[in-house]
Amino acid sequence: MNAPSKCPKCGTAVPVGEKFCSSCGFQIQVSAADARDIGARIGLKHEKQTHQQRIRSGRTTILVVAILAFIGSVAVYFIASSELAKARREIDAARGNDQFDQEKVEEAAVEYRKSSRLVAILVGINVLLALCYLGLWFWAKVKPLPATLAALILFITVQVASAAIDPKELVRGLILKVIIIAFLIKAVDSARKYQRMQEHGV
Amino acid sequence: MESDPGLPPEPGPPVVPEWAICRTCGNILREGASFCPDCGHPVRAGVTRPPPRLSARQILYDVQGSNSPVRRVLGFYLIWLVAGIVSVAAAGEGPAAVQVMMGIDAFTFTMTAGWAAAFRREVFRLFRFPKGGARWLAYPALAAWPIAALISLFVGWLQQAIGAEFTYSSLFFPHGYGWGWIILLICIQPALVEELAFRGILQTTLRDTMKSWDAIVVSALAFSIMHWSLPILVPFFLFGAWLGWLRHRTESLWPAMIAHFSHNLLIVLDEHWPVLPG
């Protein structure tokens, strides 16, 4: 039941022994009944630590997702690049070569240009997604609740959308995805509860 | 009583300044104090004291239930996710596309209206006249033109790069659905239902747990990602943020609804007549 030297609500300095903060009226000393309720006070402190841990885990999860998304985009780039390079070589070899129908070669060249633009956009989208997650990781340091909530919404939607388009995508890394979602849900829950504790001056 | 003008006034009892003693418990106050440090009563008139501090047990109980707004937001968003899944699973540009759209729109309309009815007190408040005057009904409609122009340019560039050619009209007119249907499903439905859902329900519920700007950002993100098109993520996010700001600034849904309707209408009209640049 030690009176702290700073008011937990407004931060003004409080001389030891005063029961209420002179500046904002916050009750600094707990009531006698509350002082006897040691179990609840210990439980409260324990909960606070749990929430802090879960928020930290959630932040790490967001970073992991950002890294995975970035790695994915790099992988797509390299795989697609090698396929495109192969097609490019075949087209170049066929050009001017009388063995091949030049009209078809030009058609193939147009298809190649379209494909390479498509690949660029695909890689760009994946990089954009990775940057979004990275941004959310930074934001989570300052505002854990909106950031983890946004990350959860983003992640679930992207997974559901890619599964609806190609159901095979859903099964790839399913366990990891479930774990990520679980960590994010716990982080959102804890971020809100921790914020509420701070409002109570805990 | 006449006082002798030649003598100095008699010293009276010591004067204690009014702010020095708490009127409730008599404790001596420090200079500049707003509350008594012993009993917590306000010293000055017009100052309200904070609510009594809860016990640890009460705090634990309150904290346990504090995540209900977040759960509501996630639950409500899940409904839109389900609608998205169905619309993609039944996708296509054949004659059934409009019927699927009608079905999805009926579903989201019902769910959103039902949710709004459950929280009708907060939701009805949003249908008030916009704070700041009638210009907030006109300005969104006008601002919708440059914004639709920008989005149309971006989408045009994207479609050219991918080699896809998508128009809303191609889903409707070739299959016998006329202007009435396209206006209803593409202009009126999103302006009504998406605004009620994302700016009305989602953003308002989020404001219970976070600052207004954070609520705008999260609801704009949900709004843009709900369209299930990653290339369009950033433009729609910015559009959603603008709509969210309109709702926040005017404490009303009407400006956002007008903006959304005007924007979609311009996009649809642009498919037939050159109302937008590019």
C-alpha cells in the first residue's frame, strides 16, 4: 500500500502520504478492502504481464509474416524470371529462322511481353503486401491494438481470397497459417485488455 | 461606526485565503491544488472528480469484458468475408454474374441492416444532417469527380498492363439488364450498404476502443481488402480513408454516401461517354 511518488493517471508529482492527486483527483491509495484483496491484486499484475507478452508475440508474428511475404515475392520473381528467360531465348532463336512461321513468332513475342508485365505486377503486389505487414509491425510498437487488428484482417482476407481462387493454396503451410492467426487473435485480445488496464491506471 | 481618520486600521483576525483549506474535511491544501489530497473532493467550483477507483477484482472483471467491441468488429467483418467467398466461387462474366451479384447484395444488405437494427441507437444518429452545414452534401459530390478520374486512370493502366478489359456494363447490358439494374447494384447498393457497414458500423464501433484516426485507417483497410483485388488495394484504401474522414468530420453518413454514389456513377457513365479524362 505504498503511495507512489507520481500520479499514475496524470503523472504529476505527489508527496508521499497523500491519498488523492491534487491535480486530477485520481485515488492514489487503494482502499482498505482492496488492500486485503491480495489475491486479486496479484492476479491483476500477472494478467498485465501476460498481455504484454502476448502483444510482443503478436508483433513478432507480424514481422514473420512480412518476411515470409517478401521471401515469397522473391521466389516468384526468380522462378518466373527463369521461365521468361527461356521463352525469350526460344523466341530470339526462332526469329528470322525460316523453319518457323514468323507470324507465330511475333504472336509469341507479344505474349512474352504481356507475361513479363504480368510477372512484374505479381511481384510488385507481393512486395506491396510485405511492405504493408512491415508498416503494421512498426505501427504495432506505438498502437498495438489497431495494428494487430489490421494485420489480422489483412492476413485472414488474403488467405481466404487466395484459397477461394485456388483451393490448393489453402493447404500449403496450413498449420503455420493457423498458428499465425492464433497468435494474432491473442495479440488483438491482449492489446485491447492491456489498453483497458492502462485506462484504469493499473 | 466612524473611524478616526488619523489612526491606522485595527488588525483583524488572521485572513486565511479561501483556497487553503478543504471545505469537506478541513485538510490544508497546497497552492494550485484542484482536489483535496486527503478526501479527494474538488476544491474549485465546476471541477468534476474522477469516478471512484475500482478494486482489483472489479478491474479484472471490467478488463475481461472490454474486448467486446473488437469481437463485434471481427464478427461483422466475417460476414463480408463470407459474401466475398461466395461471389468469387460463383464468379464469371456469363449471364449468371448479375444474379450472383443480386444474391450477394441481398445477403450483405440483410446482414448489415440486421446489425444496424441491433445497434439502432448509434446508427440512427449517423443519419443526421452533416455537422458543418449543407456544403458537406455538395462538396463530396464535386470532389468525387477528380477522385474517380484518378482511380479510373490507375485501373486503366492496370488493365492495359495485364491485358484484361473489364467493364461493369459488360455484365449487365449484354444479358438484358438495363440502366436501372446497373445503377441499383453498382451505384446505390455500395453507397448505401458499404457505407453503413464500414463507415457506419465498423468505424463507429472501433472508435470505442481507439482514436478516430486509427479507426478510420482500420476500417479503410477492411473496406479496400474486402474488394479482393490486391492491385486495387492502395487506391481503394485511400478512397476509404477519405470516406472515413468525411464521416468523422461531419458525424454523419450522408456525405460519404453521396461521395460513394457519385464516384461509382461516374465510373459507370465513363464506360459509355467520356466523362472522365483518360
